[in-house]
Amino acid sequence: METITPWHHLNALSLRNPLIIKQSRSSSINLSLRNVAMTSPETLLSVSLESSSLNNLSNSFSFGNLNELNSLNLVKAMHAQIIKLSNKGNSDTEMQSLITAYLDFSDFQSAGVVFFVGLAQSYLYWNCFLQDFKSFGGNPDEILEVFGELHRKGVSFDSRILAVILKICANIMNIWLGLEVHACLIKRGFDLDVYLKCALMNFYGRCWNIDSANRVFHEMPDCEALLWNEAILVNLRKERWEEGLKLFGEMQISFLKANSFTIAKVLQACSKLEALDEGKQVHGYVIRFGLESDLLICNSLISMYCKNGNLELARAVFDSMKNRNLSSWNSIISGYAAHGYLNDAWKLFYEMETTNVTPDIITWNCLLSGHFLHGSYQEVLNILLKMQVSGFKPNSSSITSVLQAISELGSLNFGKEIHGYVMRNRLDYDIYVGTSLLDMYVKNDNLCYAQGVFGSLKSKNHFAWNSLISGYSFKGQFEDGVKLLNQMESEGIEPDLVTYNGLVSGYAIWGRIKEALAVIRRIKVAGLIPNVVSWTALISGCSQLGKYKDALEFSIQMQQEGIKPNSATISCLVRACAGLSSLQKSKEIHCLATRNGFMEDVFVTTSLIDTYSKCGSLKNAYEVFQRIQNKTLASWNSMIVGFAIYSLGKEAISLFDEMRELGIQPDAITFTAILSSCKHSGLIDEGWKYFDSMNKDYDIIPTLEHYSCMVDLLGRAGYLDEAWDFIRTMPMVPDATVWGALLGSCRIHENVKLAEIAAKNLFELEPHNSANYVLMMNLYSRLNRWEDVEHIRDMIVDVGVKNRHVWSWIQINQTVHVFSAAGKPHPDEGEIYFELYQLISEMKNLGYVPDTKCVYQNVDEIEKEKVLLAHTEKLAITYGLIKTKTSAPIRVIKNTRICSDCHTAAKYMSLAQNHEIFLKDGIRFHHFRKGKCSCNDFW
């Protein structure tokens, strides 16, 4: 290899124009290194003698002298003296201090020359030099300018200096100079030097592409361990995880040993790929080569096992470590917190403190993010307070977790306080903090503040745009959302699926299904494919609007386009089945969930319990409930509601007690369910017991819903005066549900006085609810007060109330048969009435007596009996008896409350035909079997 040009030869050079076009910052300095070279030593010495720090310079040069120099002229004078007096190579310490002196006076060109000629032989100094150069305000390009100028003047550099140049080129992304250096290497025969090959791979990996870097590696006939390590690291730095692991495996076949840093990066690749088996193999390699004591490797092993969900092995590595550092503790605490083992994370935290290892901001941030990820949002705020008390100042990562927790809690005021902290501490530069602030305001329904944060963001990522567009959409401000979308495109940012899905969700929620479909078409035009989120948003919107058939049809279209449903899709479809009361469809969705492995999802199973209950199969609901391994409160609540729907109060209470024995605390929804079960079963004492215990034992303040349940319970049992007193002593103003409960009870027990009070309030609160008028007409007709019936009819006309369309339906095989009071007659109507007449005759022989009081028309008894025959639920049940050839239960759905005559008739039908009948009226199910009903006539 060519030798470096001697120091004295360099000083004879006249440095003129740099190789790089950009002018050096040091060119404006009057006395540069070339001036030193052109000035006689005697002149320089006379200048230097003016300073006391250079007295006896020729006899006493030392590192301390350079520190004492207070002008650039004196530094150059000292440099000249070093050149004159030194016959041997100067020490690295002298060269480093000289470089620092030049940097201190911003003579960056001279500092570069000293580095290349006096220090760069020890290539390990290059990174420190680059950092110092930048810290003093130098532009790294100037280093390369000096190199280019020296090269043009004929200075020859060996392979290690050229390797340094390649490293700097890679560091500052100077692509073309790196290519020139590579060409120079080939010409000079340095292309097989292992250090240069490593530098070339690093350069190509950073500045060009990973394939070019790998080509450099494969060009070497015999690769040393150093080159293998570099090849692996270059691929892993570019997140080519599979390629990195493959190279690591090939390296072992070549019987070469990886260094600790490479092994640590390979373990990181195993984490990224969730490659637990490969990680275990690397662990075996570590043990075979006796590297278990290497701190970096052990910490990487802990992190790898944690990220692959194997906390047991992570803890085994942690416990086996003789020496642990802060990173060791942070890795294991982070693992436990990330996987929801929050108590274990805190135990490790306290154990860490007892071993005299002080937690740092990373430790606290691990706890913050872990609690947020697992829904402990309030605890996130408590941890924030604890870390501040401990003397730690929240950083951007801390604030991001806190803002996300605030978004879920809906604590807008506290969010504003955090915003103030962000501004005071200038954390708004962080894009994640900014977008979290934006998202917090969007989720707290404060789009004005969200727009302000958005406008202040210096750089906006996709998340920021998507969050605000989504916020506008969910608020129904579609013009603003579309305008922002257009602005996004005009600024050269391509909308992604998340952008469009925000609009789809917004349109669907607001019932604008056509616009939602238009956005899905726009997604396709943009060259994207609507994903499961797009379709689920559409299905969910239809379900919430009551467009259940549309929801099911969109799910079919989604699958036809090759998109598989996720757990959220299944939950939406199950709710649609509940809305349709379609047991068959519910079973189909259940099978779909099972095939796709969603039966472990608590939201899916809870939705199935609710749907089966509402579709007339309490048995299936209970089977799903029993199979849930880890039952949540929502699961228990859904099952208790299921028992309430079927008037099984004692079973609901038994389930409530079982839940409490397992230590699960009830919430307000639980008490609504248990009180509903009591009211449907006439369990007055139990109802009072649970109502009183809400505040007393569980610190739950009763809501209007709970008061409504109690009024219904008392009223149905005939305690109307007590119900009236209860309403008058309520701590809140009664709403329509409370008055509706009282009115329904008054109709049952024919209490006109209280009924008229309830009706008066209902007519004011719900002037267009036809059900309230019908109840009063029914009550007046039972008492033969036909003038009052006509008065109610006149009110209906005057107010413009539309009578509710009454219908019942039954599914036979795959066909739904609808029986409507005012719609088109059923095609088999003649056969149905013929069978019904015969059935009524048989029922009368068993003791059935038609309850003509249920007819609020002023006609004779014979006509009233004929009117009763036309009730839609009787027709649907009769049709089911005609068409059902098996012993399978008949299931009929009615959209209004069943009348007392139809309830009695259904009991006799089940007895006469020896057939089970399930009849749903509104939200309750009646199970008729052998002449009895599950509600025990308490309805």
C-alpha cells in the first residue's frame, strides 16, 4: 500500500480550490494552515513568544500548552513549532488536542488536515472526530472537501483512511464521492481489503440499496468474521430481518463466530419476526460459546422472549444474570407491563429499587404504556403523578401515553392541562405528541381545539390528517372532512385506507349509506382495496340504524370480494341477527365465528349470548356463556339479561350470586338486568333488596332506568299506590320510561285515575308515540268508556300521530312469512283460518274463553271474537303448526306487546297440539309449554 505523505511535505503544499463545489467555511479566515506553511518558523516563533503560554516552546511542548492558547495565531504558531521540532510521529493525544484547538477557533479546514495527516491512521477516531466537528458548528461536508483537496495535491492515503472517508460519506449521505472512492479502490487494488469491504457495505446499505451492499459481500472469495458481522448488520439496519437471520445461519455453517453486537441485533430480528424458535436457537448458540455473561446479549434475550410472549423464559434469563444493569430491569418490567401482568411489573419495580438500581424515565414510560395498553387509563394518570413526585420530568413518550389515556377517559380539562405542559416544555416538536394531542381533542368532541393543534403542527403525518378527517366525519361535518381530504392531496400526501375508512364510518353512522358506498368506490378508483375495516364500518353503520338486512347483505358482498371478517365484523353481524330476531342467521354467524377462530374473543361471545337470548334460544346462549374461559362483567350482564327476557328471575339471581362469589363487582348495567328479572318474575322483595343495595353496598347511584324498573315491578304486582308514591319521592324528574311503566300497570289493573295522570305526562313528553294512545284506548274500552275511546282517536288525528304498523312473522325453512294487521294478506290465509277455527273449537273444549275486553271497538261479542281471530300472532302460530312436521319449537316474533287473549290462546295451543311455542313481544320472550308460560302470567 502507498504510504502517507510526510507531514513536512504536506506543509509545502499550497492548498487552493477544494474538490467539492461548496466553498469551505474556513476560507474566510485570514491565517489558515497554508499560511502557516508559507510563514518562516522564525516569524511564527516571534509571534508565539509574545504569549506566556509559549515560553520555552522548543524545550517544553505539552498538551497543557494547547489548552492555554487564546488566539488562532498562537495555535498556528504552536502547530508550526510542532512540525519543526518533531522528528518522529506525533502522539494521538497531541493531534487530538491540536484538532480541538482549531475547532475551538472555527478553523475547520485546518482541523480536517490535521485529522487526515496526523490522526486518521488510527481509524477508530473517525466517529469521535465527526461528532466533535459537528458540535463546534462545522459542516461535515468540509471534511470531505479537505480530503478532496489533499487528494488533488497528490497526497496518498492508505486503505484505512479511505475506509474512514467511506464511513463519513455514508454518515452524511454523500453518494457520489463514495462511488468515486470505490472506483479508486478498484484501481489501486484495495478492493479485497476487509476493512474497506465493510466500509463499502455500510456505504451502499445506507446510501444506495441493500442489494448493492450484499453484492459487495458476495464478491469476496473468502469472507472473514468481520465481514460476515457487517453483512448481517447492514441487512438488519434496513429491517431485512429474514435475510439477516439467513446470513447468521450461513455464518455458523462457515464456523465463524459472531460478535456480541451482531448477536444482539439478530435477537432483535427474532423479536420483530415473532420468531420464537429461531430465538431459542440463537440462545443455544450463546450458551455453546459461553456468552451467557455478556450483558448486552442477556438484555437482548430478555427483550426477545418478552416480545414473543414467553415471559417465563425471559424471567429465567433475568434470574440467571449475576450482573444486571438498568437496561436489564427495564426490559423485564417492560415485558410484564406490555403483556398485562401489571402487578408483577410493579413487584419488579420495587425489587429494582431495593437493589440500589434507580429507575429512569424509560422505566416509568414502560409502566405508563403497559397500563394504557391494558385499559387501566385512570392508573396511567396516577403513575404520571408518582413519577413527578419521584423527581422525573415527563418526556414526549410519557406525554403520548398520558394523552392516549385521557382520550379514552374523556377528561378534556385534564387534557388541556397536559397541552399547557407540552407548550411550556416545548414538546410540541414531537410528531407523536402533536398527533396524540390532536386525537385527544377529536375524541373529546372538541374539533375547534383539534383544528388549532393541527394547524400548529410543523410536520403532519398521515395519522394527523386521518384523525382530523375522521373527527369531522363522526361529527357529521362532511364538507369540512372532504375539504381537508382535498387539501391533503393538494399537498402531495396520498390518502390511505385509514383516511377513506374514516369517511366510510362517518357516513355510515349518520345513515348516509349511499355516500359511504361512494367512498368505497373511490377507494377502488385510487388503486386501493377496501379492507375489512371498510366493510365493517359499513356493516356497523347499518346495524346501528336498524338496517339489519342491509348489514347482512354487505357481509356477503364483502366475502365475495375475498375479504375475511374479523372479530369486530362478527360482533356487528351478530347484533344485526339480534335486531332481526333471526335464530337461523345467528347460528350461521356463530359457525362463521368458530371457523375463523373468533370464539376466544370476549366481544364476539358476549354478542352471541345477547343475540341467542333475543332470538329465542336461551339454551344456546347459556352454552356459549359456559364455554367462556375468562368471563368479563359484560358476559355476566348479558346472561343475566337473557334470564330476565325469559322471566327467569330466580335463575338470574342465582347467576348474580355466583358472579359475586367470584369477586366480580357489579355495575349499573348489572343492576338494571337484575331488577328487570325481578319485575318480569314478580319478585318484589328481591327487587327492593337489590335496589337498596346499589348505593349502600356498591356505591352505585340509581339512574332513571333503575327507578323505571322499580315502578314497573310495583305496578305489575298491583301496588299502584306504592308505585305512585315512589315516583313522587324520586330525586329526579320522571321521564317517559317511568310514566310508561306506570301506565302499563294501570292498564293491567284498570286504574283509570293514575293512568290518566301517567298518560297526561306521556302525551307531553312523547306526543307522537302511538303506543301511549293505544294503551289508553285499550283501558277505556275494557271499561266500556267508548266516548273516551273516541276522544283518544280524535287526539291521534289532531296531533298527527301515525298508528304503529302491527305485524308478526315466522320463519319456515329459509322463508320468512309476515302477517300484518293492515298489509297484504298471506297467500295461505284461507287454510290458516280454517285450521284456526278448528283449533279454537278444540281449545274451548279444554276451557279456553276468548277475552273480548282486548277489543277496543264498540261491537257485539260475536264480532269481537272474530276480531280476536285476526290478531297476527294467532295467525303466525297457526301457520307454524300447519307447516312444522317435526317437534322443533315454533318461534314467532311480534313487534308490539301481546294482548291477554293471545297470551291465553297460546297456552291452550301448546296444550292442544303438544308443541312448544316461543313468542317474542317487544323485548320479552314467552315460552309456552303444556299449557303454561315461562312468565307465570306475570307480564
